[in-house]
Amino acid sequence: MKLQERLFLSYLAWRTRPAVIRRHLQKIRLPERRQVTFPAADKIRVAAAQVEAKLFKDVRAYVDEMARIARSAVRDGAQLLVFPENNNYQLLGLLPGVDKLAKEAKTAGGPEKLPVADLFRAVGPIFLRIATVTFSWLAKRLGLYIVAGSFPCPEGGKVYNRALLYAPDGSLLGSQDKVHLMPLEISWGFSPGKVFRVFPAAFGGLAAPVCMDATYYETFRVVAALGADIVAVPIANPEEYNAYLALRGIWPRVQETPVYGIKSALVGKMLGFALTGKAGVFAPLELTPGGNGVLAEAKSFDREELVAATLDLAALRRLRAHHPRLMDSNPEFMAKYLPRLYQANAK
């Protein structure tokens, strides 16, 4: 690393140091809810943020944005809040010349030419520290479970797209690396995760596979088998919105499993990308008033929104105990053919 780069990273680290972020957070007027409570009826209020992509030149503006969304969710009674994938790309605005870098990549052959993994090997630890301080503080102050979204995380020379989850006491509940990368992420030099995890929360099991992970039914089958009751999916889709294409994700997975699903989306335009998606809260058909599997969904696919719904976990457990499709399985057939099939495809 050149001396000029080292000096800039030192300056960036100083400019975004935890003390600056904490002091700023303390100045923001937020309700103090020290302990999250769950009624005896096993119901939980959840919220999904549809965040409009912006480039922030000051870390305090980013913190303000995250705090404003969290405050809105709490006003709606949320006990669990989900943010989108790539939820710190907005911090690229702290880097001088980032717009020029995007234009040069477009001229050179497209966004796949962007040196994203190399970029986050340098700034990733600083950006990750910003996210850690911000979301840990918000979770504790608001007494809220927060899926902070996902962040490019350098580790051992590799870069993972990693979701971070925080508990109401501000502690890190866990992290989940994206297992199914998009071709664009592979071209950028990202590395895929290897395992899915489920994290114990006061209301039950919580999983947070990232974006493309929800395209494959195995993902939800695995986390459900590990004890997930709620599956949060942060997304950032760099494509034109198509309702039928969007159906490849969370909605069918929720019906197959069954679990509750929460999708949060990063939308808008940033660095030459048009990001689209609809945040929503989804449930098995039998647990939705309209019988359509949707408890709440954003009206737009490219503007900021916040959607919320109440999940009845006792009703979910009753449905699982008597679900006709869950009874209709053939474990001997799956044990015989599926391992062989997956091993063949892995070669």
C-alpha cells in the first residue's frame, strides 16, 4: 500500500472513530426502550426497511439516516427491524473520486470491472466499525432486535458479503455470510460463505440469508431444520423491477417451508446501478388474511418505505404441527438421491 493510501485510511479512521459516532448518536432524540417485551400470545411486531441508496460524505449523515429509520420502526411498535443488503455502500461517498471510479469502470466494460473486493479490503474494516458502533447502539437504546443488513467484510485475505444481527442489549447476536453469490460479486472478487446459521432470540429462531440465498429452496429448508421461525432476507437487486422475477425469492420459500419471511431492499440509483425491490413481510397462505401469503409489502420498488406487520408465532407452530404438505414427504427417497445429486453437481 502506498504512503498516500495509508495516510488517507488513517485520516478516514480518525474522522469516523467510534467516539465521534457515539457522541452524535447521543445527540439524536430517540425513545429509550431498554427491554424488548413479547406478549403471552407469542406475537411479535416486525418491520422491513426499504432504504433509498445515497452517497454520504459525512459519517454523521449516514448515522442520522439509520437512526431515523429505526425511530420510525419503533413508533410503529416494531421489536425486530431488518435493513437491506450492502447497507454501507452509502459510505463510499466518504471516498474522494468514487464517482469517477464508477464512470471509468463503465467505460472499461461495465460494473463488473469495478475493483470492489480490493476497495473493501482497504476500507472494509473502517466501514464495518461504523456499522458495528451504529447498530449496536441503536439496538440497545431502542430495545430492538436489528438485522443491520449486509456488509462487505474482509477476512483472511477474502471478502465476504456478511449480514450482522444485533440483540436488544446491543450485543452481536451473530453473522451470516452470503452463500450464493451473484455473477457480478464473483467478478468483483467476493468469496461465498459455507454455512447457514440460526440465532436464538426471545421469540424463537432467527435466520438471515442474504439476497440470492433466497432463490434456492434448500436455503430455507436448511434454516427451518435448524430451528428458524423467522427468516430475514436483506436484498439489493441491480436490475429492473419485474414482479414475476421477484417471485424467485422469499415468497415461494415461505410457502414451501413454512416460516415467516421479512425482506428489506436497497433501492434507487448509486454508482451507475439501478437498484429495485419491494420490502415486505410474508407468511404461509393460511396465516394471511387475504390468503395471498403477504402481510405487508411496499407500494413502490424504487423509493424509501417502511412496512410492518405482526407475526403470530403460536399460529405458525400450530400450522406446522398439522400442515398437510409437511406430512407428505419421502425421507428415504431424499436420503438416497439428494446427497449423490449434490455431490455430482459440486464436481
